[in-house]
Amino acid sequence: MKVRAAAIAAFALSIALGTTGCGLMTYQATTAHYDPSDGVSAQVGDVSVRNVILISNGEKGATLLLAAVNHHDSPATVSVSVAGERTGLGSFTVDGNSSVSFGGDASSKAPVLETLKAEPGTLVKLYLQYGSAEGQTLQVPVLDGRLPEYKQFASTK
């Protein structure tokens, strides 16, 4: 009788370990970082740049939409350029210990990168940098005004 009880207990234990052990080796998708919106994100020194998107109608000039948070006491002016090129496209300033958002509404004064020609549906390598902080290169998606939330930013003139 004791042998039978021990066999049943061992069998139950092996079933329990076998079914719960799968979770130990399974990839956990919730631990992977991803950008849950249309744009891309990066950390540039003390400035967190989130949801960076370019809106273009395919002509020269594109509107830069993003949100940025400065985690430092002093203001930071972030310059934007095409990766690998020396000429800057524009810049934006984030006050110390504050945030700025371009593109949340029509009054947000989103910067227009006048000299950039970006085709909707492509990716543009932008380089963001400020002061002596190490810059970041981002592959920024270019969208057009088909979505209602971006329609007001599609015309750069």
C-alpha cells in the first residue's frame, strides 16, 4: 500500500513539475521593451525622447512630432540632423526637470524641418544630440496626413 501511495505521489509531482516547468523556459513577451505607438524612442543623455515621428506630404520639409522629458536641472537644447550629415535640420529646447510635447494638438508648435525631403512610408535616420551628451541615431518613420490625428501636420507650408 505504501509503495502504491509513493508511486501516485511521485506521478502527481512529475505532472505538476512538467506542466509548470514550461513557464520557466518560455519567452516572456511582457519583458521586451517596445514602442507602443507610431514613433520610436531613445535616451539622449538626461533627455528621454519618445514617439518620434516625421509627418510629410512628400515635398521638401517635414514636421517633427515627439515628446521629450528632461531629467536634469538645467535646460537642454536637442539638435536634430540627418545621421552622417554635418548640417543640422533644427533643434528644440526642454527646460530643466520638465517636459515638452510637439504634436499633441494644433497649438503645440511642432518644429518643421524645412530642408528635409522625406517620402511617406520610409524611414529616415535622424541623429539627436545635446551638449556633450552622447547622441542617438533613430530610424524615424515618415507618415502622411491620412490619419486624422496627423492631417494638420502634413502640410509644411
